[in-house]
Amino acid sequence: MPTYLVRTIKKHDLVGIFVAPNVADLAWLIDEVLDPAACEYQRLPPGGIIWEEPAVTIPIEMGEEEEDEEDEVLVPWAGARATEIWANHLYGGSGKWTKVGVTLEDLYGVDPDAPEPEPPPKPVRPSQPGRVLPFRRREAK
């Protein structure tokens, strides 16, 4: 499954590293953070994020104290680094960037920024009551 490096188009701020089977699914993942139409991506070659020193035991067990501590870092990301080939993409600027090309309208079927449509006008009612029109009966043969 492809791995994508995603950044914003205007400021080139890092959004994240995502694994998705295609760009449409990538857009759903990006939508958790911001509008995918504001992002661009590049596919990453094989690589990863590694720790050179002991980190934490997986799975991470959360105690009651740790659930209350919002400021405590459970996984020591500061000690992590990208493999060489990913570092070339992160720091060296190698690779071709492609606009995500999937909008919120594509994801949800409607443009979330579009104004609500005007309600249809109420039907005009006649000012006088209805009239009964006589019909001629057919004569029996």
C-alpha cells in the first residue's frame, strides 16, 4: 500500500505521513485535519520512522494517572528519525509534488461553504372559492 508525504500547498507546512490505497482514501485521512484541496502529496519509497535507542514497550499500556495527564508524552517521538531515503524527501526536497485534487464536495457530495438554497415560493391560492362545472351525462343507447 502506498505511503504519502503530505504538505500544504501555500506554506509547505507538513501535514503528515499517511498510508492509503489511493488518493481518494488519502483525502479522507487528510480531512481529519484540514481541507484536502489545500494539500499536495508525494509518494514515498520504502522507508520508515525509527528509534535508535530503547523507546517504549508496545502495546502501550495506559494507567489511570496517564489518562489524566494531557501534557505527558507517552511515545518519545523526539528520539525518532526518518530512514535515509525518507529523510531525503523530508529535508532534501526530492520528489515531485502533486495536488491532492479531491475537494470536500467530492468527499461529501455537497460544497460545505455553499449557502443554503432559497426555499421555493409558496403556491398562489385563488382568491375565490372553487367552482363546480356541470358535465353532461351521456345518454344511454
